[in-house]
Amino acid sequence: MPMTAIPYLTEARAPLTHSIEVVNQHGERQSLDIPAERPLTVYVDKRELVTLMTLGERPEWLVLGYLINQRLVPDAAAIDSITVDWEVGAAAVKTLTGIVDVEAKTAKRVVTTGCGQGSLFGEVMAHIEGIALPPTVVTQAQVYAIVNTIRLQDSTYKSAGSVHGCALFRGSERLLFVEDVGRHNAIDTIAGWMALQALASEPLDVNGLVFYTTGRLTSEMVMKAAQMGVAVVISRSGMTQMGHAVASDLGLCAIGRALNTRFLCFSGANRLQLEPASQAEPAEVSV
């Protein structure tokens, strides 16, 4: 079976931090790095679609993942190219056959709790039913290892703060780590990367994948993870009522307030394999 053509993507890069001068409580001036934040206006087939506020780490993956998670395109195979130009702050997307009913698909919006994006197309809300998740199970030891891996991760957050981080794991193996000014941007970037893997000669197997986020688990985050085929999500933060309802309906395992060796399983406990040997507050391990 021939491999599907991979879309052409630029590799636009921009500084992730910006140095400014601040004054501390003693009246002393000092230099401080803060996260960069820049607008990226997305044009699809020359039609302006949305402006995303982003750190700009992997803008092409972000745009691709955004289009897929908003159900504007079915997969990466529908895209001919994504060209990002930071001089004008624009991403030009060329599809192979256009977006069917683009006006209708972008007309209904639901205001979300997310930062860095601002809205979720209502079209996504109608597709919760019918999502079949893989039989992924995560062990207690893997949860600890994932949390510890993030703790040791070199990141923009450690140097400049004020960003969200998301990561994709297979068991306790980290596959990808992404940061952005909003957790929605970070998960969309991972979704874009996953979509490209689906076109490879050996597609990514979603069974066994675990998604981690530093942000709270809202309904939008749960839905996006489910659309990506990820059945287990872990958060350093908590979970909202609608996020819990959606996760429960989908049979998705949602683990929150995960810090060091403590966590709470909000839903899908059947996917969590507890281990008595792991419950004695084990020492943090380096992964």
C-alpha cells in the first residue's frame, strides 16, 4: 500500500522568550525573560479563519491540529501545504479539495474556558457520541514516572513561567513535549504531530498513549484528547464538571491533581492499574 503524500510544511521558528527590564520590591532594576506571545492569523484557501495567540514553537503542527480538532479537515491527507510567515504573522493553508460547508462549520461557536484560543466550534460538540477509544491501561508506576519526567523536563516554564505544557507518552516513554501560552494550542500542536505520523509508513498506534497537561481538564481538553484516540489523560490541575461528564460518557480515564506521588482518578478507574508496591510513597525516579 503506497504511503500517502505528506503535506508540505515550512519550519518557521521564532524566539520563545523575550527579555524585559523589571523593578523588584527593593526598587532594583533587573532583566527578566518572559514568554513570547504573538498572533498567528490562519488563512485556509485564502479565506481568513482565525487568529491564534501562540508562543510559536511549532506553528505548522499547531495549525494542522487546530483544523483537525475543529473538524474542519478530516486528517493531514486533506492538506497540500501549510506556510507560516512570522514577518506578517500569518499561516497560509492550502487544502487539496477545499472545506465542505465551511460557512456552516464555522458559524456556530461555543465560548470556552481556554486561553490562547478563545472559542471552540460547536460542530465538535456534536461528535462526542461514536468516539471509540482504544483499550489503553496505565499503571500506577507509569503515572509516577510520567509526573516525574515532566518535573525534570527542561522547559520555557522553568525559565520564563506563564505557559502551559502538554506531553504525549507511550506508557512512561515521552514521545513529545510542547509548550504554548494556552493549553489548547499545546494539545492542538500534539494533534498536528500525531496526524502527520498517521501518514507515515508505520502509523502511530494510539493504543497505549497517555496525554499529560499542566492545565485543568475541561470538556474541550477531554474531547480533543478523545478525538486524538487517547484514552488516558493526566493533569497537574483539577477537572471541571462538564469535563468529568464527557470523560465518564466516553470511558476515558482522567487523572488529576497529579503531583509527586499523589493523584486523583476522576473517571475511568477501570483503566488504572493500582499496584500495592507503588503505594508506599516511592522515591522519585529519573526517566
